[in-house]
Amino acid sequence: MRILGTIQTLLLCGVMAAVPLCAQTPAKAEDPTAKNAAQARALLDEMVKALGGDAWLGMKNREIRGTTAAFYQGKPSSGTTEFWEFHAWPEHDRIEITKHRDYVQLYVGRDGWEVIYSGKKELPKEQLEDYLRRRDHSIETVVKVWLKDPRTLLLYGGQQLAGRHLADEVTLISANNETVTIDLDAQTHLPLKRTFTWRDPLYHDKNEDSEEYADYHLLDGFPTAYNVTRSRNGEQVNERFILGAKYNQELPADFWDVDAIARKIVKK
């Protein structure tokens, strides 16, 4: 009986000793930074799904036609101009301007040309850098390049109004410390606005470029914004009204050849 009582006493003491030990071991708290990043990535995944999912990710090319107008100090600087814009991932862009389509801007890789009736010539450096900068910070580049880099940081900034719509704000910070912020419609998850900042190479001051997307239409299975407004430092600089779009066309073999384009235009 004494032995049994001793065993019971030892077991009881063991149980009692274990209670404070368990009570003093707190449950591992979830990392708020990781939770925030996961929420941001989930929203970006929803955005890709809304844009067309795998079909959007694997898109061969797109053609957009519409009218465009430039603005200076918030006011239209001229009339509207018809344009046709072609894009093929990752670095092929062709813009045909005027109703005769006899002025072409071509961007292939990091080079750019303009072609008119008198022939071809390189685009001005400032114009080329502006276009490449916007392409490097496009939603497509962010998804297909930045998101694949494990060094890219993701931040969810909460909800706010964007173009009179409730939007979720997601910011990406690249390994080069560049940032892009995307405002997504809280219901459809389609992008409403894309913003990035860059430092002027001459004056070293920081500039902000943004594009706002509105009036989406479903074309060939892809939601297409029919109104795109571009601003710099809060001042509107361009607005485009889309009239139609085509996706995944079979383009001629020489479609991105600047010399072939020049030969056709000079003949007109």
C-alpha cells in the first residue's frame, strides 16, 4: 500500500508539474508580415483570374484600336488621333497612327523607331525611355516577371476608393527597390489603377506615373478597358478611348521588321 501510494503521489506530482509548463508555452503567433504578403498575393491571383487566367498569361498578341488625345496642364493640347496598337510579349510593340496608318512607332527589345513616308529613324531618347519605363512597370510585367522573383516584396495596403469604386491596394517592391501599386476593384478584382514612381535622371526628383482603367468590355474572352487615362505627378497627360480589340491573331512574319514597315509606307 505504501508503494502504491508513493507511485500515485509521484504521478500526481508529475501531472501538476506539467501543467505550468504547458501554460507557459504560448502558441506560435502568425507572422503579420507574412500574412499581409499572402493576402496581397491572393488578390493578385484573383486579378489574373479576372483578366483571363491561363489564357491571359499565355496570350500571343493583342491589337487595340481607338482614339487618343494628349493633354498639357490638364487641358487637351490638340484634337484626337486614331491609333492601332499591337503588342506581343515580352518586348514587341507597334503603334500605327492617323486614319491612313502611315505613321508607325516600333519598339522591339530596348530599341525604338518611327517610320513615315520619308523612311525610318530612331525615336528621340526621351520618348523611347518614357515608353520603355511604362512597359517595364506594366501590370503584365509585374505579373510575369516581378512575381516570379522570390526577392519581390508584396504589401497589402487595405481598401480605398479608386475611380468611385471600392478597391484593394497592392504594392510590389522589386529587388531593385522599384515599386508598383495596383488598385483592384473589390468586387471584380479587375485593375482600376496602376502607379509607379521613378527618379528623373537629370534633376533627380521623384516622379509618379499612373494609368486608370475604366469601362471594361469582354472581347474574345478578355476584359478590355475602353477608357485609359494616364497622368504624371497628378496631372493628366493622355487619354485613350478604345473602339475594339483583337487577341491572338496570326501576324505576318515581317510584322516586327522595321525595314519591311518602311518599304510599305514609303510606297504609299
